Amino acid sequence: MFVTRKIDYGLRLMLTLGCQPEQRLTSVKLAKLIEVPRQFALKIAQILTKADLIKAQRGVGGGLELARPPSTITLFDIMQAADTPRALNGCLLDSKACARASRCAAHQELGRIQDILTRELKNVTLADLIRQQKIINQETKQRRLLAAEQDSP
């Protein structure tokens, strides 16, 4: 399971919406905040809307927002919704795709590792990421303030 561009942008989008729950964000503003071309941000937003992770409201005061509380959305949910399911090896997605699966040590070990990875992705919620992001944002702000103070005469 690797993080594709769609997954990366989906994570950015969800995290940004989660960090600003008090307001709906327009696609233009959201694309700018996550540093993604607007058309691609719209495409990812549509995918996440179909997966019931975000909701969109049209018109004045409209925009995008989370569809559920961040504590109920896992990293696994976002990754699965944003792009087609991925695995460490294709045979782990469909054991019928490989006739050797039942007698292959690599398949068994990769399957064990895949299970661990999936379990860990399901244990991390969007709320966890939002808490971490807020800490990072605060630290970044403090570093900028310190740098500005050091640069001033």
C-alpha cells in the first residue's frame, strides 16, 4: 500500500477541513490551502463526497465540510476512499490472482505485514491528525516569530 498523489491530496483536504471546522471552505480556498490545482482538488472532493467523508453545499455560504466527526474517520477510511485499494503486493488484494499464494513464504509474510499496516491505519483517526497538525502549526508560528525577532534591529 503506497501513498499515491490522490491519497496525499485527500489527506491534505480532510486535514484542512478538520482543522477549520467552524467554516465551510470553497474549492478555490481549499485548493490554495492544500497547494493543489483547483481542478484536482475538486476531483478529490467529489470522490470523498461519494464516500460520505465530506459534504458539499452549493450557493452563498456554501462550501465543503466534514460529513462526520473527525474521531469517526480513520486514516484507512481516507486512503481507501481517495484511491483504489492498494496492497504491498497485488496478490494480497486477490488471492485468486496468484496460484502460488498458499505455498509462498513471501505472500504469507507480506500478508502479515499488510495486516499490521491496515490495523495501524484503522487506529489513527482524523482527530488524531488534527491534534498533531495544531501542534505543528503552533510550533511553526513560534519559530517564525522568533526568526522575525532575531532579524529585527
